[in-house]
Amino acid sequence: MPAKELVEFVARSLVDDPEAVKVDVVHDADGTVIELHVAEDDMGKVIGRNGSVAKALRTLLKVTAARDGESISLEIL
């Protein structure tokens, strides 16, 4: 599963308003940046307590990136 679809699937599963989830992919010199946009009320659910959910999402991205030999980072906006 490509990284964008993975992030979108997980985010839509976590939030109360799945229609507000938007995932953009930006390519730059350092690699790929995935920008996750969610509704303001759902921000806490995506970040999690002490950042645990965001950390888990970033770990999943590192695993998929390592498999493909890429560099991927996640920004939650």
C-alpha cells in the first residue's frame, strides 16, 4: 500500500469527520513529505496522548519508506 493511502486510511479510521481528512504529497530535495490535514476538533485524535498516534504513523511510514528505499516524513496540519 503506498504511503499516501496508508496515512489516509489510518486517519479516516481515527477521526469523527472522515470527510475533512486530506492528504497531500510534496516532493523536495530531502525526500517526500506527506501533509495530513484534519478538522480542528479531530487534531487530538490524530496526534494522540503525548504524540503516541503520530509517532506510530511515522513509524509505519519509515517501514514503508525503507522497503522502497525512500525518505518520507509526516506533517500533521
